[in-house]
Amino acid sequence: MKIVFANPPVFRWKNDSPRNDLRLIIPRMALACSPYRGLRRISSFFIKHNKNVRFGVRAGSRWPWTMSTPLKKGAPYPFFMGYSAALLRSKGFNATIIDYVARNNVSYKQFIAEVKAENADIVVLECSTPTVDIDLWMAEEIARFTRVALAGPHITSNYEQMSQAYPFVTFWLKGEYIASSLKMAQTQTTGVYESEVIRDLDSIPFPFRDYNGGHNYYDPTMPTPEPQLQIYASKGCPFQCTFCLWPQTMYNRVTALREPGKILEEIKENVRQFGYKSIFFDDDTFNIGEDRISKLCDGLKDLGLPWTMMGRLDCSSSRLFDKMVSSGCVGMRFGIETFNLDVLKSIKKGIERVDFRQTLTYLAKNYTELMLHLTMMRDIPGQNEAIHTEDMQILKDLGFTTTDMRRSYQLSRCAPFPGTEMYNDLIKSGHGETLDDFSKYDGGQETVTKEVK
């Protein structure tokens, strides 16, 4: 039995439908080229002639977004797909991944043709809120030649409505679908599969990576040598941020911490097999557990590869941050959202309990070559223009810009994704009709929160 986990292109333009593919706005010669050469032609054509075109990410992204130019690099590794495919393969199923986002191929037509050529018994698509129109169209097209399973956070919170409206979907995988995808393959029972969150990641096989584009994943905010291995040292997060999507919709608030020895084993195996030259720990929160991370640092120092991570400023002592740097950490990525303590309190960030700016200043002052990247947010409920202006001034005073990789930040728009506490609070406040426009959940543009503030 064959199961394909598929990540279609995220490509759209204003007032048009994914059914039109690229034919209406891209010269035929571009489509006739190889994906890479075609991408360069497409990029040039769009920049010159169509400012409404957007390219983005879906599977593997906690905050799906688009941008106005093709995604040359920066696709996140789709961990749910990777772990699911690996688990299925370990049980004797023929499972693989087709990821057109990682491969920089934006043709829906080519994607569907490649999926069809696989002759799979089941195709699993991971949906996101801002791409759900594309995802459903893809599901309907693929359902013409095989059975389709829909997964992802949007499915988890909208299953009741969607299962009635889209009968061409055979299987519905709610929440984290690593275990449920195996149950689906074993039973092949039509209908919904509730999430069974894996509490011990070390008990299942390492994520599958041996497929076309499986080594293209990269974090451009903190550039390190390529190819870059994106890996989990943990899954989930113990904090209660009201806007954070995966802990609420995918993990059911479960946090799974991996053993340092198994993490190092996975790194060594992948370096030996695929030649990775750097590591990015793309955890929800990497630096959980002082002793655990300290032991991991000992092993990373012996490996000698540069590595970066996604973490929090309030989870580790200065001594542990020092050890991270001495063990090869060349970049740290922290979620700040805003410096305003009242707004942080309102979204239950938890970071307002400590002087996190002191920790940030310590790192910036003592490690001038360390890349520090901050994720900021605007349009948070309760965050007015004056607060946003103050945030931008604090960043400037601290030396953070959008151009210097050593001290950089990104500014996303707040998106109250369905299934989150923030979404439910806005529903209770009477914004239900406005929140139903899922096209306004793209973190790279103004989102629905602009209208409900």
C-alpha cells in the first residue's frame, strides 16, 4: 500500500482562482523550462508586471505567510509529514513526500500530474487556514484518481463544517496526525481520526528525509552553511500564549522533550547519510530544561557543526546561554511579539514575569558575532499604534534592524487562527462574521485583526 504526503505550491494572485494555474499570466516559455529556470523567468515577469502575486509556505509553518517574490529558500521542514512517513515506512507501508514548496515549483498542474504518477492509495494534504481554498481545490482534483486525507490545524478546528461540505475527502486527520496516519493506513476506515499525540518522540523513527527536495529546507533569518538540517529537540510548548496555533490545535498542550543522546544520534545519522553542514533546532521552544540542554551542548560541541535555535529569553540562565555559544551556537531566535508588558499579559505570553530585555542586552553585548533574531508582531488586540511605535524605537535603540543578520527582527501581523484562545475570545466579542474570511490570515500581510481591533 502506498501513501503520499503532499505539500502543494502556495501561489496565488488577487481576484483569481487556483484552477487557472499559471497559464493566464505567465508566458508559455517559462512553463516549458525546468522548474529552476522557469522560476527565475516567473520571478522577473511577476516583479515587472503583477504586484498582486504572492508566494508562501504551508506545511511545517506555525505561522503560514506569503511574500511578493518567489521563495528561493526558507521553506520549513514539514515535521508532521516527516515523522508520519517514517512511522509508516517502519511498519511496512510505502510512504513518501512530495513537497513543491521546498522545490520552488509553483505549477499546480505539474504538482497534480506528479502526484497522480505516484499511483498512491491515499494522498495526505496538510491544510492551513490562509491556504484552505487552494487545499480544498487540490483535494478535489486529487480525489478524481485516488483517496484523499486532509490534515492540519485548520481541519482540527473546522472539521464539523468541512466534513459535510466536502464529501470528496475520504479521511479526516485531526490534530497531530503521526499516529493517526498509521491507524488510517492500517484500517482504511472512512471518516474522522482523532489526534493521538506522541508523548515520546524517541520511541518512533527519525523523520523521513530521503525524497526530492528533502534537503532544501533552510532558515534564512540566521544563515548557516548549507545544507542545513532542521530537527526537533522537543515538540510542543508548556507556555499558554493565546495566539499560538500548534500547542492548542495540534499537540493538545502536550510537550515532548527528547533525550540528548537520541538527538545527537539523529544528527550524526543524517550528517553521515546526507552531508548536512549546519543544524537548526526548529522547536516550539528549544531551551526547556537546564540540565537537558546542557548535556546536549556537550555533544554538539564534540560534533563541531554550527547550529541555531528557536527559543525563549526567560527559560535559561546566562550560564546556559554562555554554554550554548561555546558549543557552537551561532544564532538564537526569540519570540518577543511586543515589549509592552500589558499587551504581553493580555496574550498570556508569560515572558512579562522576568526582565527579558536584560537577558537580550546581555547576549547582544557579550556576543557581538552571535546572530540574534527577534520575531515581533503588530495588530495584537490591545496593541495600538503608539505601542507599536514604541516597540520599533526599542528595537532601534537595541541595534536591531531588518538588514543586519547579526541583530535582526521580523514583523508579522497577528492572526487569531481558528482553534486558538484568541480566536475564541474574538468570537465571544461578536466578530464571528469577520473572522470567517480565511483569506485574511496570511501572516505576511494585514490580517483579520486589523478589522476587529
